[in-house]
Amino acid sequence: MSTETKKSLVPKLRFPEFRGAEGWECGQLDGALLSISNGLVLEQSSDTSGFKVTRIETISAGTIDLEKVGLVKTSQDISTYKLQVGDILLSNINSIAHIGKSVFVDRDYDLYHGMNLLRLGVNSSKHSSQFIYYLINTDGIRASLRERANKAVNQASINQTELGKTEVALPLKPEQQKIANCLSSLDELISAQALKVEALKTHKKGLMQQLFPREGETQPGLRFPEFQNSGMWETRLLGDVVKSFKTGKLDANAMVENGQYRFYTCAKNHYQIDHYAFEGEALLVAGNGAHLGYIHHYIGKFNAYQRTYVLQQFKANVIFIRCLLDRYLPARILFEKKDGNTPYIVLSTLTDMPLVIPTDMKEQERIADCLTSLDSLITAAIYELETLKTHKKGLMQQLFPAVEGFDV
């Protein structure tokens, strides 16, 4: 770290054993603290063999994804490019939002440093590499990197020299290690919760495949015990079990802040508006855009965008119908959607959609209740995951002091 500046800072929150310690010393991420290097500049191979090298996509989710690495073939010695435990990989080229995304190498991945990522190595045993990783992931440092990036037409970038000029504040190593241990423990909780969310989603997907018949069949692979001897399910069109198909009449930007009623567009969230056009129980299906086919269920007064399909007046259990649509509508949309600048579906995509339905309303309700309970578990697990992430973000804002006007 540069010794030109002797300014020190104190974070808002310190562990008890460091509350009487000196402030954090300010300086730069220059060569005295970090070695910053570019990756291998070699053409990637289309074969299934070779040296595994990192790409931007390798760290896009904040972890090292070995399914998204490249392969290179070379006879030259590339051993110095092999990633070591404690290295930090940082994205220095792509969109502005991607600048500064990084990952900590916590184990031997048998992986080499490829293009479009900077490799950061801590030069001194006086510093914790894991602490440096958390430090450069603070909001302030990320904001600083994005602010100073070269904003080209197609993509932004920040070079090694500019990265090295980044202002940081560092405590002594014992405090660094304490902070790193705290945040890594929190990361372990977040990872475990994320796995729980994915496990629940996978379980639901598998359960739906068994609770609903396969294509061409009229009976599911799994039925609840009380319906084992019930008859076959019957094939009906969605237009036979839903008697009202309408669309809204408003533009997508018709929402009003703090409006009295809900306003549904083709987004995953809803907005507000001051007047309603629909009332009662409804399924609302996104008719175009990035979330084509996304379904809301709502009971009450509401309004809708002109490309949102409003389904009402059901002759079957509404939640069961929604579950059926969740199961089969994506595949139908893939086959029927109209491509263009904005993909969309037409009314017949819904009304003429064939469904296989149990004749016993109680069986419909039993399936709907089962899947709804599972959805509640998933929602609760996602909420807990987001709570942990929010807690980590707030904790980092207090554990790291602000440097040069950036809210670290």
C-alpha cells in the first residue's frame, strides 16, 4: 500500500477486541499490496480436451462455475497462469454493471487464468487475501471502479493501472481476518440457503411431472391414496373450463404511484392505478415481453395492460388451473409464440390449449393444496435468503469505512 497518504479511518462497527485500536490506514491498491495481472491470450479450442481457462461467464454468478470455462491447447509452459488458493478474479471488461464483479479462489480448481478477467494476488503476508476480496466487493469500491471505467460504445473496461489507483482503507491483519471470517461464515449460510431454495424448486418440478399426466396420457404417474381408484382424467380445452378471456385496455405506463387498485402488466410485479376495470377472481397471463406466460392470481378490483390476458369465470379449481398452466404453458408458448422485436402470443394460444383434468373437484383441490403448500415453503425460503443477503450488505456497510466520498 502506498505510504504517501497517512490518513486513517474508523468503521462504524468494530469487533470488541479492536474498538480501542488505531484507525485503518488509507492508501491505494498498488503493487505493494497486490499483484494485478491479465490472463492468457490464447485462442480457445472447440475440442473437449485441453487446459481449462476462465472466461467472464465463469464468475458471472459470484462463484466459479466449471460448466462455463473455456479450453485451450498449447505446448508452452503456462504454469504461472494456474490459479492459486487466495487469488481473486475480477471482471474488468463488459457492461458497466459487470465491472468489478469478482470471485475468491477458495480451493484448487485445476483452472488457468483466461482473458477478460484480472487476477489479483496479495503480495504481503501482512494482509488477508479473503479480506481484500470482501473489501473490493463493498458498494463504495464497486462504485469507484464503475465511475472510473473507460465507457466505450459496446463495453466498458478498467485497466490494471487504474485499478491499482483505487483508494482503500486497511486495518492490521488480525482485524482483517476477523472480518473475513465473519463474512465468510455468513456466505456459507447464504450458500446453504440458496441450495435449499433450489432443492425445493427441483422437488416441485419433479412432483408436478408426476402429479400431472405425460403428453398423450390420461392419468398421472402419482395419485393421492384417496383417488387411486378414481376414473381417468378427461381432456378439455382451456376455453371450456374458463368462460371469460379478456385483455386490459391500458398502456403499460398507465400506473399511478400509490394508486388505490392493482395494475397488472406483463411484468412479474404489479403496479398501482386509481381506477379498475375488472373485479373478482382472476388469472392474469403476460401476453408479451421478457416474461411471456407469467401468471398472477388475484381476487379483488384491478386493471390490466392491453397485452395482459385476464381469465375469469372458472369451471374448475382456479389454483389447479394455474398449476396446470405452470406445468404446460411454457412448452405451448415455445411452439406457438410469434417472434419479432417483442415475442407475443394470441388468444387462441390459451383458449385452444388442451388440458387433461380430473373430473372430481376434490382431486383438483387436493393437488392444488399440495402444490400451494410447496409454493409457500419456496416463498419462505426465498425470503430467508434475501434477508441474509440484506443482512450481509448492511453489515458490510458498517464493517468497512467510507473512502474518498464513496459509501463503502
